Amino acid sequence: MKAAILRTIILASSVAVFAAGCSKVSNMNGMDHSKMSMGSTPTSNSSESATSAKLTTATPVVDGKEFTITAQESNLEVEKGKTIPVWTFNNSVPGPQIRVKVGDTVKVNLKNQLKQPVSIHWHGYPVPNNMDGIPGVTQDAVEPGKTFTYEFKATVPGTYWYHSHQDSVNQVDKGLYGSLVVEDPQDTADRDYTLVLDEWMSSGDMDMDNDGMNMAGHDMSMYDLYTINGKTGDAIDKLTVKEGEKVKLRLINAGYITHRMHLHGHSFKVVASDGQPVNDPAVIKDQFVSIAPGERYDIEFTADHPGNWLLEEHAKDNRAQNMRAMIQYEGSNAKPDPSDAFEELPDFDLEKYGTMSATAFSLDQSFDEDVTMNLNTEMRNGDMVYTINGKVFPDTDTIKVKKGDKVKVTFVNQSRMDDHPMHLHGHFFQVLSKNGKPVQGSPIMKDTLNVKPGETYEVAFEADNPGEWMFHCHDLHHASAGMVTDVMYDDYQNNYTPDPNVNNVPE
């Protein structure tokens, strides 16, 4: 089956009709999800209410240009007999995959049926500033019963995602996210699967308040349920392939924990990071690819080893071992591939992968702005906070730029135990060096970079998208407890005035 036919696949069994208001949908099973009734939330001691409650539907793939996305409550059956309360876009977790082509103008109507205000941020995508979805910064959060329309032009191909940026530590945790794929006209994959990684609390209690997160940065054991596309363990949909096909896997980390993924039985290439292509990617095998919160990696392989093979989290604890998808060859009678999570494997090293080519920036050039971000974990007044240069948001130092400025940022992770996946809104940045050593492989363009304890990175970007942009850690526990700053264009005129009656919570 050719790519033109299969380009709208998320999972083989997950194409469903999009909810009311869409201009065009993939409609394979004829179900009208917009007419499903609202049910009560199940309780832990009531099997009857759990059975009658509204459950999420399969994630649809939408390939039109205008959509309505509705934020609403539902219940997610992560495996048979295990259901947790969730917040959804269009009653699915992940929400609808939006697939568009370069040049398309995307229009999304966000309708809020929740009891709390929400927004949509287009993670990694260089949208105009007023479409960035940051409550109190670029727009008011969309209050219950109201609608807000996002509109932007798809200019850059690749794998991206979207999520609420209103009280995001809680709302993303509860399921308010989906994927955005801008199709590359040069893509020749026969199968194209999107796998959204996440972790949950099996208790269903996903609320994080500051009083309860003093250890959240160090002890993430409260997240005891790992999922791929909202399912765990054997409930995860199989990835069907035919021998000889070229298969693309788009891996998106929507959670707050780094996941080390291992593709069994096949050589593969890492063809993109954060949607941006890798130059001349080499064929590798039996390496695990670490995907930090907010990051995306696209890998490709040729289906040349018939059988049933795992793509799994490479970890020894039980919760992580449930993050596994089976790659199943059509017609194969082979036994399921066993986990090898206890074996030692080398780490995939993006800084030494691919081939160097012409770049926008170099370490020996001059920059208009040269900024250092010392990232740290501190205790203040009995609370754990996450600081940039010793300050917590909103008291962090704004990065002030003018359009056209060349900006270098040095990340220094001074935390003893915490990773900090740093995410810049509205721009891509080039990774120049790690721990003082220049990048040796392909030029690396990203919007989210994981900085581990003791590590130092130098990155650079051009101030080419005027506005007021957030720059923050995408472990949203850390962002909500202070690790946020802004990139502010001196010459940007912001016509937005926050409504004081709206409870805008940008992080």
C-alpha cells in the first residue's frame, strides 16, 4: 500500500470520524461521535457507573483545513478493566491528529465544554505570536461555553503537537493534547504511524498543586501507568506492516518523564528531531533513543525481518515495560518478540549523528545577544522551586531582542538530580555545542532540548518572529514552579490586553 493511501494512519484501528464541525474527515467506520451522550465519572467502588460512563473514542485523523476541537471530560480505558477520568479534545486521548500540507492555512475553532478555561499552544510550530495560545500573554484563556479561533499558515513540514497552555501542568497531565503533522512532499513512507508517549497516575488523581509537588521533580513514581496513544501494555494497538515496506514512526513525548525507546529486530534511521530533518542519517541498530518531555523523533526502517517485534521503553521497572507496541507483519505466525529491557544498549547520540552541512550559526561568529541560563533546583520557604539564574518566574530576566538579532543562549544545568528539557516558543534554535565540544554530526535544529544535570549546551537562534515568547522547562512541574522566562521583541506592538475577569494561568 502506497504512502498516498496510508498517510492518514495513526494506528491501524484508530481512524474514526471527527466530531461535528469539521470540514473534512477520514470516515472509515461511520460512527458519529458527536452524538454520544455525556455520562457520569466512574468511581473506584462502582462498577455500574464505570460501565455506563462516557468513554473516549479512537483518535481520528483529520486531513482538512478547518476543524472544530472541543475540550470536554471523558473516561479513558487504558486497558480492559482499567479506566481513569480524563480531559480530552474531541473525546479522544490523544486528541485528533491534524494533518496538513505545506502551504495550507489551518483554522481551528477551540470550543470549551469544560468547567475550567483552556487554550491551545502549537508546540514547536512557528505560528504568529497572537496564535501561540498563552493565557494572559497572547490571549485570554477560553472560558467555559466559549470559542476561540486559531489560524496560521503551515510553512514548515514535520512532526509537532498541540496542548493546552492554561494551567498546563494539570491540563496536559489530564489529556489535553494531540498531534500536528505537516506533511513533507518528499516523504516516501508506505506506513506512517504516530505514537504519543505519556504517563499517568492509575489512581486517576492528576491534580498537581504547589503544596503537593515538593518532591515532584525528584520522585516521579506517582506516575505508575505508562501509555502509547492512551493505551498500556497489551491494549496498545499493533503496528501492522508488510515485508518490504518503508515504515515511519513519529514519536512524541507528551509526558513529564524521558522515555528510552528501543526498536527490536530492525536497523533504522533517525530522520528528524523536533520535526527538523537530519542531514545524511546513518543506519543504526540496537540503540535506544531517549525522548524527553516535549521532544519528537521520527525514525524510519525497512520491514525486512518478518515476525512480531517490539518497540518498547528500555527500562527495568514494570510500569515502563508496559510502554510497548508490537510491530506485526501481515501473515506472520511468529511468536511475540520478548522484551530485552535488562540488556545494556548504547545511547543514540544526536550530537555525533549524520553529516555536517552548511549551518546558519557557528561558535566563532559574533552575536547580538549572548545569554546564559543557569538552571537550578532550590528549596525556598519549604517549597521546591526551579530557578533561572537564581530567580523564579515572573521575576526571571527577560531576553530582550530586536527583529533580525542573532541570539546565543548557554544552558548550564546546576541541578543535582533534575533534567530540564528547555522549550522555546515560536522559533527553532541550532545546537552548537555540548559540554564545550562542537556538534560533530548533522546540524541540529530543535525547539526542545533536554539538559541533564551537569551538562552545558550552547544554542543559537535568529529573532525572526516578532512577539512575546515563553522560554521554559517542559517538565511542566518545573515550569509551574518557576523555570520560565520570556523572549521579548523591543519593537513588537502587542494589541492584546488581558481581561482581569479571566483566570489566565500561563503555566
